[in-house]
Amino acid sequence: MEVPNIYKGDYRRIAAAPLLLILVSLIFIPNIQPGVDFRGGTLVSLALNQSVDGPGLQAKLLQEGLDAKVQVYKTPTGYTAEIEVPQSPDLVKAEELKSSFSNLMPEVSELEVRSYQNSSYEANYTAKKAELDALADQMFALAKTDRSQLKIGGLNDLEKRVSESYSRVYLLYQESISKPINKYVSYNSISVQTVSPVLSTHFIEKALNVVLFSAVLSVILVFLFFRSIVPSIAVLTGAVCDVTIAMGAMGLFGIPLTLQSFAALLMLIGFSLDTDILLTTRILKRKGDLRENAYDAMKTGLTMSVMAIVAFASLFALSVIMHIPTYYEISAVALAGLVGDMFATWGINGVMILWYAERRKVA
């Protein structure tokens, strides 16, 4: 079936559909929920001996003091339960105390040495040592440890006890999860993924840095290749549109923002660059009728997109049948972005580049 040349006539009208799709996507983007990777917390995956009632199990865990989200799936190999537990306030506090203690410890150690050598440092040392002890006492309280039973000597001993208490806070958190689960669930195997507050913050910072770096580098490379600002803006616009549409689908269908779905978003940026550069090269570098060149590029690009959609649709079907969350998130986000890329590239970028090329040709 021959695809009609959409660039005949007033081609600017075709931008209406992708623009409307982007506006709708913007409505759903705020609904995206961060996964454990970006929010912190614990995800427990259980291979069950038999099916359990998800809402019922969630209610029982709540009665035990465990505020968790429970989902039960049937897979070809049996039933699987996923229990997602939000970040513990005690863990967040323990991370803050550990960081503050580690930052203050060198200063107190140095003041201790100086106070032995010069009594003028005694008052400053005493004040800073009191701050350090206060941080340690808060950590001991979180770990449910009695300081009087620890027999702490010098600063090195105090640092060791604080580190042990920090580990105990994590142990208590894990026990608060495992005990209720073991009480109500019978399972064959268990997988536990815990992301600390510091690590989740690190993930977010790295993700933002990667997106910013990839966007700036893409614009620079396109500008160096075409020696014009308009193609550079068009390429960046295409990538932003693809990611926007994919994130709108994430918000609409409840796909969380995890490392897997974020990787799929980055992959879409690369695919968008492929189709945008194909389009720009065909229009600006090839001789002949500009609209026919754009049409030729669209046919090639749509073939690429359809093949990629078929591949990710197969992966999506496999993920649904086998219930593999990693494959599901990657394939679902990729499918949404690839469909969006067909609208954005040929409905927005195509219009921008063709309009620019025709104005330049007239000039």
C-alpha cells in the first residue's frame, strides 16, 4: 500500500495532530509515579506456592504495621507476588545522621589533638564533641541501642559504634518487612531490592545529567553537520516530543519511572536522532523537489519505525505472558515513543525543515 505524500498542498496543517497529542500527553505526565529506583524503598518479589488474594494480603500487612502495595500475577511458572514498601523515615533519618556524623568527625578529631597541645582549643573541642555525641545518641535511639551498655572509649570507638548502629537500623527495617510477610505468605523463593535515600537521590541526579548532556551534545553535533540553527532546533524538538509522548503514555497507563523505563526514554532520543537526521539530510542535502525528498525520507523512516514497533510489540507480548517487569517497562515505553516519533518527526520536524528549506531556496 502506497503511503500518500502528506507534504502536498498546505503541509503545515499536518502539525495539528502531533501538537494535540503532545498537549494530551502533558496532561498525564504529572500522574507518573517514581519506582523504587528513584523514590527509594524496598521491592520484594515472591514466587508463591499458591495464589493469594492481593488486596487481602495488603490489608493484613497493614494491620501488622507494614504499609505496602501488593500485586499478584499469574505466570506460566506459577504465581508471583510483588510487595512494594515505601522508604522508611528511620532510614532517611539514619542516612542524614550518618552523613552529618561523618562530616563532623574529622573536625572533632583534629580539635581533640589540638586541645591536648593547647588548652585554648578545649572549649571549642568540648562544644563540637557535644554535637558529635548528640548525633550518635540519635543514631543509637533509631537502632534501639542503649549507649550505656556499649562501653564507648575514644572517638574511634564511638565511630565504630555509630556505624554498627547504622547497620542495625537497616536490619530492623528488613525485619519489619520480612516478619509480616513470612507470617501470611508461603513462597518458594524471594528477591529483595532495597534502594537507600542517598542512592535514589544519586539516580535522579545522574538521570538529569545524562538527559542534559545528551540534548546539548546532539544539538552541537547537528549544528556542526548542517551549519544552521534551524535543523538543530528541529532535532531537539523531535527528541523532546518523543519523550513527552512516551511519558504521557507512562502517566496514562501507570508505568512507573524506573531505571528500565528511563533507559527506554534515552533509547527514544537516539531513535529520534536517526529519523530526524534522515529527514534533514534528504531535504537539505539531496537535489530535486523538496517535497518529494521529504516524502521519500518519510517512507524510509516509517519502514524503520514499523520494524522497530514489531520488535518491541513482540517483547511486550512476551513480558505480559511471562510477567517480566523489566521487559514490560522497556517495551511499553518504547512502543509509545515509537508511535509518537511517527507523529512528531513527520508532522512537526518535517514541517519545520521543509518550511525552512523552501524559504531558503526562495531567498
